[in-house]
Amino acid sequence: MTSGVQQIRLDQPFSDQKPGTSGLRKSSRQFETPHYLESFIEAILCTVPGVQGGTLVVGGDGRYGNRRAIAVIARMAAAHGVARIVTTTAGILSTPAASNLIRQRQATAGIILSASHNPGGPDGDFGVKVNGANGGPAPESLTDAIYACTQQLDGYQIHDAIDLNLDAPGEQSIGSLQIEVIDGVDDYVALMQKLFDFDQIRDLLSHNFPIAFDAMHAVTGPYAKRLLEELLGAPAGSVRNGEPLEDFGGGHPDPNLTYAHELAELLMGSDAYRFGAACDGDGDRNMVLGNRCFVNPSDSLAVLAANATLVPGYAAGLAGVARSMPTSAAADVVAKELGIPCFETPTGWKFFGNLLDAGRITLCGEESFGTGSNHIREKDGLWAVLFWLNILAKRREPVAQIMAEHWSRFGRHYYSRHDYEAIASDAAHGLYNRVKEMLPALVGQSFAGRTIATADDFAYTDPVDGSLTSGQGLRLLLDDGSRVVLRLSGTGTQGATLRVYLESYVPPSGDLNQDPQAALGDLISAIDALAEIKTRTGMNKPTVIT
């Protein structure tokens, strides 16, 4: 055995280390259990192809446990013959910036330390995600192999303890492993400067166009300060809650109207700001607001697609667009007018990754506040913010006017997601399985004054590799183009989350100025009656409405 490497024996493997679509997420306390983090990292290093002699990109969103985990990964990488680790000052690295670094450095893989939008701190959550050499989330075949490895581990290898200095850029080593600490913001900023017209955006911000960006004490603070305040000239203080904190300042770093309510109140309740935005814990999600105008994420993707040629990086047009199945069909209507393909995929960025790698699409997005393009292989919160600012700089119209003109051209997809969080697992699965069993009998039945045309459990055949992904959500497709979708989410660490997606399309000639919850009221009542949501969950209203 290499000098300085210890072989630690395990009494038995951990049985709960099955990664979801966003990696392994557990409580911070669970990750502090002796050997827990080390066992999962061992499985990664034993499974990911090309680790020995390769390069790994490592970093995270700065939540509690981030620095300790980077040190553990470095010591274990040294024991496994990894040639180089690229990490960042303070270990701060957003998920989109990590994707970019993996691609730039031609790394074997990346290990991203984040539980995304989940709360942090000792009593919060922690997570470990593996990204492949294309910069995107590892495919299910690899995460399944990592899980299989965890089931038979009898130990792990780790180099002797070291003091890893993440406070400043520089080079360090552990045995033959070289550790390169870089400024995590520089490479990402350089990429954004290639895509967007910074001069035009700077001119917009200099002409009475106050903005507010809420970093939610998460990873995007340093990136947003560099981009918005230092390079684009927004006044100091435009970036709020910009210092990354281990517990996100006690907040929930999920950019929606519930958890970013202070920002929403600034934009929706006063005329002090023309534009507002927020990003989540690891920087891959975004919420966009105009003065007294909330931009639904599904609509945001459609607006970006409709206006893409106004932005330098997309001036040549789009190869295609893609959306996740629960996302509204607003982008489909735009794609049809543009004469480009629109793909409907399961939830999970890896499905977009296949289409991006094959050159089939340029833009993609999910209703869960995630939008991205072919510049990396992850959704990208600040990229979406800059995209909107570039459109605003070009069109010189308020956000609300851009939305109104979009709907008058393409029609409006009234859309909302109702999340029922932390439901007892038995109750959630009982509700879901009952509706699933009812699906065949629902076709042709009346629902909210319409007729159910199709009722199914969404399945997807990947047009690139032919793989089949099934069991992705229960869909009720109505005869007027409206729909309701039910899904159980695996992104929480306590109980289960039931997500109910509601959509009703109104053509350009219809009423485009309704309150979304009112416009969807009949669908909300009908799905509650059908699925017995209140009765079975014991909840009178959703935890979060977006």
C-alpha cells in the first residue's frame, strides 16, 4: 500500500446510499455519522471510469460540511491515484460553474457538494452529486453502479490527515495528487462574457433601471457581485444576502414566492425596482420578477426562446428546445412558430444532456425554476438572469409589457404547481398509487367541465440513445388542452412531497389577465376531489404554491 494511505474497515455497508436524480441527499447529521461520507466517496472513486490518473473538479455551495467533505475527498482521491483535483477558494463552486470547469479542464468527473435548494446547517441537509465528463449529471447507469458498490463495501482507502488550505488560490499536494485551488468565479464570468452583450446591459442599468438580486446567502453571492455590481455597474447593494453562509442565514434557499418572499414583496408591492431575481443554494435555479410582475418559470423558457436571437450567443437561432414533462407547453407553441423541434422529457437534467450533446436542442428548462442551454450541461440561474437583462436591454420594455406582448402573440398557459411537503410516506404513496390504478377507467370521464382524453403514467423513449424511462408522473390530459399532473418528489429528506401541476391554455383571443389560481380554480377543486388530497394528506392547503 502507498505510504501514508490507511485502509479503514467497515463492520457492514450502509444500506441507504441510493442516489436520486440529484445525487445522494441526507441530513447533515447523517453525513456526520462515522464513515458515512467516506463510504459514498469510496463507491464513487471505485466506480467512475478513468479516476486513476484523471482530474476531478470538486466544490460545493458552502453549506455546513462543505470544507470537511472537500478535505475527505482530497485525501481519498490521493489514495485512489487521482492525478489532480481542481477546487476553489473557500470551496465555493456553483453547480453551473462546476459544469463549465469540468468541460474546460476535460476532467474525468466532478463531485458537487450540495443539497440544492434544501436548507443547510447542522440541522439541515447535505448532498453529494457526481457529474460526468460532459459536465452534466451522471447517467442512471452510473448512479446505479455507485449504489451497487455501496452495498458491498467492506472498507475504504484514505490518505493521512492533512491541513487543506482553501483560503487562497495556489497549489498543494497529497502524495502524487496535485490540488489546484482557483478563484471559482473567474472562468464562469469569462463564459458569460462570451454569450451576452455586457456593454448593452451596462447601458441599461445606468439609465434609471434599479435591480435587486437575492443570493439567499447561498453560492451565487460572489458570482452576482462580480457580474452585476463590478462588471455591469449595478449600485452596491443591488445584490442582497450576498455572503454565502453555512446555514444560508437560517433561510430556505429556494427561489420562489414563498421562500424569497422579501424579494417578491420588493418587486410586487412597490415601484422601487424594475427587475428582480433570485437563485437557489447551488446556483442552478432562478426566479425572475419585473415591477409588479412574476414570471412563471415555464413562461420564462418560452420568452427566452422567442427572443433568443436578440442575444449574441444565440443570434444564429436555436436548433431546438426541450422541457420537462411537468413544465407547461408554453415553449411548444413558440417552437412550433419558429419551426424548430420541441422535446418533452422526464424531469432530470441528464435527459436534456443527451439532446444537448447530440446538437438537437439549444435551450431547455424545467418548471422548478431551472433553465439552461448548450453552454454547459446543467441548469444555470445567473445565466438566465443575464439572458433576461440582455433582452430587456435590447427591447427597452418593462418585464410586464414583454409578458403581455408574448401572451398576445402565443396565448397564455395559466400554470401553477402545488407542493404538499413532508407528507407521511405511507399516505403519499397510498394516494398516488390509488390514482395510478384509476387511470384506465378515467379516460372519457368528465373532469372540471371537460373530458379526460388521456390518462397515463408518463414514459419517455430517448431519441438519442433509445433508452426507455417510465413511471415519470400521472397525467390527466383534457380535451381542451388543459392538464393535471401528479408526481412524488424525491428531493426532500423528510417524508414525501406530492407535487400537483395544473395547466389551462387560453388562446390570444381569450382572457389573458386572470389571476392564475382563479383561472385554475376548477382544476384545483377537481383534482382534490379525485385524489382526495386534503383527506389523505391531512393538509388543507399546499405548503408552497408557485
